[in-house]
Amino acid sequence: MPTLRFTPYAWSKLLYLRDRGETEVGGFAISNADDLFCIEDIRLVRQMTTVASVEFDDDAVADFYDEQVDQGRTLEQFSRVWLHTHPGQSAEPSGTDEQTFERVFDHVAWSVMMILARGGESYARLRFGSGPMAELEVPIDIAWEFPFPESDHAAWNDEYDRCVQPVSQNEWSNLKDLAGVPLDEEFVLPTDPRFLDCERSHLFNDEFEPF
């Protein structure tokens, strides 16, 4: 069974972002080029957050994709591991989490949903979107063999402030009412055409087997 591993730097950053505010926070994991189940960094994009939901900004996700491709990373390195935090004790996926994982990642060969709760509980599940269409929970561990670069709380704090816009549940409900969106439907990841075009691009090989 594969193990989702975090470098000490990536794990420290995820813990910091989890505890920085009182809402959920979502992001993308940046994987090692030679081991896609080893997470080297966590990246946020602009998002609106509540204690029970995260909504990514479509343009911000498209910009993030462009930036990562420009830096020479393949799609599998930055868009296969979706992670977010829970401000409570439980890391069990909510109904919205399950719907999002099913809706957004059903067209890719493999993906991971990872959740870290403030109480310390964690959860990760690997999903195969092709072949046998299997899903299985996977363990989480720290890749201690990697060096310990200095933490950068100032940079992490700046990234949080630039990307995360907390709103109250009442504000969230009002925004959804104004937009005509059902309150039980959270668009956590985008359906922007640029996002979909990037996922389908022949420039990327999506047949990677993670283990």
C-alpha cells in the first residue's frame, strides 16, 4: 500500500496554515518529481472560507496552473493531491468533501483527498479514476530523510493573508442566495475551461502509476 509522505518542511507549513485562522483552508500539494506521493510544499490560492467550506477562485487556480507549468512541473506534481483542513477534531470527509472529490477528480487517472483536523486527526484516500475505479485509504507519514530547511512563518503568513478570505456562515449564505446557488452545493474547485483544457492537454502523461 502506498504512503502519502510529507517532508518536514511541508508538514510544518500545513500545520501552520491549519492553525492560522478559525476556518477551513484548502490548497494543492506540490509533489517530488521522482516520488509523487512525497509532498514537498503546500500552495494556497485565493479562496473564500468558512468553518465548513472552502471555495477556490477560478482565475487564481488557472494562474496557479500556468505558474507551475512555467516552472517546469508536470500536472501530476501539482494537481493530484487536494488537501484541506478541518477546524474541529474530526478529519472524516464531510458530504460536501465527498461530492467535491467525486465531481472534480472523476476524470483523472488518480488523485488523493487529504484532510488534517485541528485536533490532530488526519485522513487520506487514493482514488483511481480509470481502470478498476478503486478507492482506498492510505497512511500518512513524515519523510524524515529529507533535510530540515528553516521554517518561514513570515512568508507562510503572507501567503495566508493574500489567499484566504474568511466569511461567516451568514455571509456565506447571503452570497449563495445572491448568486442563486443552492446552499448545499459548494464549488470547491473550478470548472473554468482553462482548468479543464489543462487537464486534457496532450502535453501531460496521465498514465502514471503512483506505486
